[in-house]
Amino acid sequence: MGLSRRTFSALAGTTALGLALGGSAAASCAYAAHTVPTGPAPAPPRADGRRHTIGYDRYSLLVDGRRLVVWSGELHPCRLPSPSLWRDVLQKMRAHGYNTVSIYVPWNYHSPAPGHYDFTGVRDLDLFLRTAAETGLYVILRPGPYCNAELDGGGFPGWLSATEGSARMADPTYLSYVDEWLTQVNAIVARHLLTDGGGTVLLYQIENEYDSHVTEPAGRDYMAHLYRKVRADGIDVPLFHNDKSRNGYWIPGSFDTGGDDGGWLYGFDGYPSPSLTPPDWGHFGIGGLKGGATASPRTPGLIPEFGGGWFDPWGGVWFDKKGYAESRRQRDAAYERRFYLTNLANGITLHSVYMTFGGTSWGWLPAPVVYTSYDYGAAIDEGRQPTSKLIPMHQIGQLLRYFPDFAKLDRAADVTADGLRVYHLTNADTGAHVYVLRNDGKDPVTTTLPVPGAELPVVVPPQDARLLAAGLGLGRRRVRHSSAQPMLALAAGRQEVAVFTGRRGEATVTALECASRPAVRVLEGAADCAYADGLLRIEAELGGLTRVLVSGGGVSAPLLLLLADDETSVRLWPRDTPSGPVLVYGPALLRTAAVDGASVRLTGDTVLAAEVEVWGPRGIGHVSWNGRALTTGATSSGSLRSTRPLAGVGPVALPALHDGWRRKRENPESAPGFDDSAWRAADGTTSYSTTPVPDGQPLLFADDYGFHYGDVWYRGRFTGAGGARSVSLAYSTGTQGLLMAWLDGRPLGTHRMPVPDNKSVRQGSWADTAVFEVPEELRTDGAHVLSVLVRRMQHDQDGKAQDTHKVARGLTAVTFEGAAPAVSWRLQGEAAPDPVRGPQNNGGLYGERQGWHLPEHTDGDWQPVRLPVAERRQGVTWYRTGFRLAVDAATDASIGLTLEDDPMRAYRVQIFLNGWNMGQYINDVGPQHTFALPNGILRTRGANTLALAVLSDGTTPSGPPEPRLVLLGSAAGGVTVTPVP
């Protein structure tokens, strides 16, 4: 299409820009200037069919002229392969204060071969975007073409590793593939843009962490090409890039956008160690660092990725082999307050936490550096269970939604408080003062904070932070100051409700401005209240929910002040409805709230028995919970409360898995008489791999023959090796790969890559040479067959744009000592991609090619066996069993599979549930022992088939042990789950 030149106008020394879509998604766009906005943030988004504008100035985004602070969390649909559960996690994010979800759309997940794209089933991007809109979340879309994200090849499809052209450059061949990919994904995204009301896509990222070739024409031309392509495809929301390490790369004007500079934001990421002092990367931090938001002073502070945890490598060397529990402990709720509040104090108003739900790198989806779990130590764990890390997210997210003051802050006069780093900010439009107090020490700090007209006593725990406000509007009233953190303020019926929070046991003081003496009642808890000189002073120690009702004082509407400790605050659930705000207190989760006349319909979860209390619009008199009417009574707090508590979740019975197992050994490929005539002949001579083909060697790289995922077999036939004393097998696999060899059916041995240490963990291109002695009786000139199995651990990422995803995988060279026979090679990897589960599900094991992992496979001729098993054998043995679950339909049970054995035993297991490859267990490496089994793939009310493909090297007794099902968490409620085919 032809794009009009976009115009922009100056506003108060900054740039205010708005995108408005006219006509279809393919129509050209025009910017419109806005007046300075006031009032609350925009209502939660939905696919309403109405056109919306998206603009920005240096403070924040402007949606339909109203300021929006983006409080986002990362979730990867590909790492939760059960579409029904997308709604579950999105609803949990929405309830806990997030207004936006950020997603990668990995190219490799949707493209099994050049020209082939799959957006169906677990890959249904259209469904995900509809679900996000129905949940009321904006979407930040990140389709690459390069993602990184600890994904195989950084998200590049396996087939791209065997193509001509330089990736992540303005190379014509590469760009032709990129354009094809973006055409496919953008055709879907264009239907879900906020600008035309078709959905809630708010922002769109181009490329990712592209810090190579920044000053080179090929790099700039590449970014310009992507920009123009995305715009030509009708994507008219603001675009941005995620700068790695805050270098100021790709700021507005740094590359040619064809005269369309107005819709480009500068963003950067940050993953600081918890041991560091939180850095000042925003517009007005104290001290400041290189780069960050100061690199682009006319656009709002945007961090598309800020550490919500950290990934764990094979061996768990970064977290002392404790796994993601340790990651979550190191980056806990206090870490979030220290770092995220510092970002807010630095003027970051577009903030996305990576990850909020990490999920599972199932099948052959993970990059070599990581194991199956991608839990990440995130706020919502891999089993979809809320963690204590949601407390700050919940509190800050609600704060940013209900107090528009935080969308436009400027640095104010410096304020000091002994032992603390203090950030002082003001909103010139509302007069509010904001203070972020950070304790970087190892001891608690008790001090006073000077605020207008008072010295406010504060306590900040070690390695923690808190946010305080003064002059903040609470509807018709104003809080002069408070030593508790504001969380929300809304109107409910004839009264207003405000919530302030903090740590349990903290003493707080809150001062409300009152023109005359108000009437004050302490309805619950203990509080001391005193009025003097136009201020009502309320002192209370946080514990549970303290309720203080303030009436009169020159204001017509009463104010219900709720003081909640952290654990209580996450049981307070505000929701906006067309009839007005609703506030719910009590249950473990509120999923939805709707007002229909006098009725309030709620859905959600309980874990423990809990009462339900509802504040809502005038006239409500009936409440239902998950479709069941509740008996309620009116309270002195102006709410309706259930007269009987909701039931908690019931017990979940899980069967033992010690019966019904059957076993079958495989790897017939190692036998000399195996028929490999249908295999691919290794007859290639040239490769586009970055690994050179060794002189005098045939081309053996698996990708060049169309085998991109999992195991690959080689069989070499030769004669004339009478003097051969040993054979050397050079191979490349990525971290934790291995090679097994047989000569004429006799095992020669196994070679494996070392467990990485702290220094080598980031190394992806693990290559080595296995040397095996040739048995003396096989040193003959007759015909021989050399069989080799290589377990590849997927393609390297290409973070430095050096085509490292093209490093060879599989065998690279084979030589003999004492002889030089000419070897004729054939190879076989994965079969055609599974039409439902996709290309990452299967590798090239014999059992996989024969469908032994599928539930419909007939295993009646397999040998019955009872686990645990310990045998010495080089090769692959399969185990299968079935089990039934009967989880109550009203219970959301998250279930995992645990494998544990003597760590001295060297073997690994691929876990197939109902045909889905749910991960790889390496017994002597770890640290992962429990594997999440997503509902939908797991039939929680029906029959399931479990298949284990055990690869052992023959040096130790090998398993598997007796697997056991474990409950990762449960709740009464949940979402309706549709079985995944």
C-alpha cells in the first residue's frame, strides 16, 4: 500500500502523536495531536468494533487521548500447548493487576517447511488474540523474525539453517523468507488491532535485541525493510525494538522509515542481578547510566523486557542445582518492589515483566542451553499456580489503573531520609507527590520522610522498597499523606472505597483532608482516629483488613478506608463493568464480574473456604458464584456478604503408576542387516552451514538433508578397513548432546558433551570427537556397517547475528586410524511433522517413526514389566502404560510427573503423554525432576497413555524408576478445558 507521510505536532516540549485507522486495516494512517489529558486511565480494552487512537508523548501512551501506563507480563502461547489454559493464565494476570500481555510468535513454531504455515490448534494465534481481548488485556505482539527467548534457533525454523543468505541482515534471500513469514502472521494480527476495534493489539515489536550491524548499511537497511513491510501489511499501531543492554540503538531517526518516523518508540531491556543496586535507566533517575530512556527523550520510557526471574541451564549451575525454586527465591517480591518501583520512579511507563508465566519448552522447542521447564521463577509458576511474587504486581497494577497521577510524573526537589535512596516525583496537573523509598542495605531502616506539612515515620525492610504518596485524590477526598502504599480508589454505590497496603505488622498513619470534623467508625480491626486542623489522622497496624468508615467532613459521599496487609490485599479484586465498578473480597481468584440489574454474577476460584463480599453499584441485591446463587446479607461496610463461606477445594486422588507397564527394546538400526535403503543418501557436497565441510569428507550435516529436530541415525557401509585400530567420530549437538556407535551390531560406546559450568553455560556450539577402539576381531577387509545415533540438543540461537543457528548438527566427519576406507553413508531423522503436534514433537528414534508414542499404538505384543527397572544396555528402550483420572469437574487440578533415581545412573528419558512430547529428563544431570502435564493434553477425567523412551549408554544400571503423578496445585473453579487432539 502507499503510506501517507505522517505529521506530528509539538505539545509542551514533547511530541503528542495519535494513530487513527481510517477504513480497512490496509488503509493509510494519519497522526492527530491531543490536548493534555486528565482523568482516569482508559477502560479495560475489548474488541468493540470502534476505532481508537494510540498516541504518546514523553510521559506515556495516550489511548483515545487518555493516559495509559502499560503494566505488562510476558506469556508465550507456544509454551502452554493447551489453548483452553491460555484463558486461565490471562484471567489470572488480569485479576492481579496486569493490563497487558506480551507474547512472542516464534517462526519455527508455525512453519515446518518453506512455504508451509500452521496457525491451527495449539498454534491458533487468532484464538489467543481473541481470548486476550475477551479477558480485557492489551497485547504487545513480538513476531521476530528473530526472538531468542531460549528457543531452538532463537525462533528461526529448522529449515532456515539449510538456506542460502545471511540471517538478520538485508540479504535478499533471507528477506524473501522473512516477508513470507510476516505476511502470514500480519494477516492475522491486522484483524486484532486496537485502532480499528477488531482486538486489543496495542504495540508491535520488530526484531529483538539487535545489537549487531547497527552502524552498517546492511543492518540499517534490514530494520528499514522490516518497518516498511509491517506498515505495508496494515499494522498501524506504534512499532518499537527491544534494545539489548540499553545502548541507545534504534532510537527514532536511526534508520530510514520512508518518512514515517512518528510511530516508532525506543525500548530497551534489563535483567539486573538481585545483588546489584537497581539502576537508573529512566528519564530522570538519580545519577543515571549510559543509554536507557534518556536516549530517546521525546518518547515514553519503555522496557519491553525486565527480569521477572531468570532461566536455568542444564545442570542447574546458576541456582546451585535447586532449580526454579531458587530463581524465585532470589528474585522474590522484595526484589520486585526494589527494581520495579525504581523503574516507575525513573519515568518508565511501559513496563513488561519477562516472564510472568514461563511455562514449558516441550518437545524439541528449547534452545540447547535450557532444559524442559521454562518456569523462570515467574510470578505464576509452571503449574499455573499464583506465587507470592504476584503481591507487588497486584498492588502496583491496581495502583496504576486507579490513580492516573502516575502516568505523568516529573522529578521534584530532592528529599532525603536516613539510610534510604529516595525518589521524589510530582504530577503537575493533580498536585500529587510520589515517593519511592529504597533500602539497599541488609538491615531494616526506621526513619522519617519529610512530606508537605509533616514528617512521616516509615520503616523499610532490608533489600526492599515502598511507594508512598501525598496529595493524592481519593474520589471526592484527598489524602494529605500516608505511610501505607495506595492500591485503589473507586466509587461503589453511595460510597467511595480506598485501599492502602503494606507489610503485615507495620504501623501506618494516614491523614485525610476534611473541611470539618467527620464522623468516623472503625468497623473492623483496630485503629486510632483523631481530627485536628483539617486533618483526620488514622493510625493502625496492618494485619488482615482494617475498615474505617469516614462520613461527612464537608464531603457528601462516605469513604470506606481499607488497610490491608500484603496477603489480604491479593484477596481484594476490583473490576470495571458497564454498570460501574465492583470490588470483591475473599476468594483466591476473581475471574469475571458482571452486573445484570440487581444481580452480580461472579466467577472465580477458591482454595480454602472463603466468604464472598461484594461492593458494587446501587441497587444490587443478589450475588452468584460460578453460576450458583448465594445467600447474602448487608454489612455496615456497605457491601453484600455471603452468609456461608464458599467451599474450598476438595482432595484430588492420583493413581499410582506401578502397574500395567510394557517394554520394548528398539534401535534395530544398529544391526548390520537392517534395511536402510529408504534412508537419505549422504550425497551432498556443499552446505550453507557456518561449519565448513571437512576436507575429504562427505556432507553429513543433518539439516542439509531435511532433519531438524531430535535424534538422527547414520549408517555407513565400507570395506578395506583391515588395519583400522580406532574410529573417530566428530559431531556437533549443542549442550548435553551425545553420540552412540555400533560396528556390525556390536556397541563401541557412548560419548557425551560435558555438563556446562558457570563459564561455559552460554556456549551453544558444543562440538567434540568421539574416539572408539575397533575390536580386533572386526579389523578385517570385509564388509562392515558402522551405525551411529546422535542426540542433537537443537540449534544455537543467533544473538549476535552471525548465523550461529546454522552451526552443523549431527555427524561432521568420520576417520579411521590405521586405515582409510571409503564409507557410503545414509541417514534418517524425524519423519514428516505430526499434523496436530507439529514439527517439534518428534525426533528420529525408531519408536517415534513407528508411532510407539501415540495412544492408538497397539502394544499387546510388548513384554510386561514392573518398574523400577535397572539394566545395562546401550540404546533405546520404550515403556508404556495407561492410567485414568477422575478429577471432579469443578476442580482445576494441575498435575505433574516426577522421575527420581540414583544420580549416578546415566540415562535420559523422553516423556510422551497421549502422544505429546512433554520433555526430556537426564537423570545424572538434572536439575529437573518434575514435568508439568497441561490439562487438555492430560485427560483429567478419562484415560491417558504414558510412554517413556529411555536412552542409556550401558555404563550404569539404567531406569526408568517408578514415575509418580504429583499434584502441583488445585482450586475449586478454573476454566472449561477442551481436550487437545
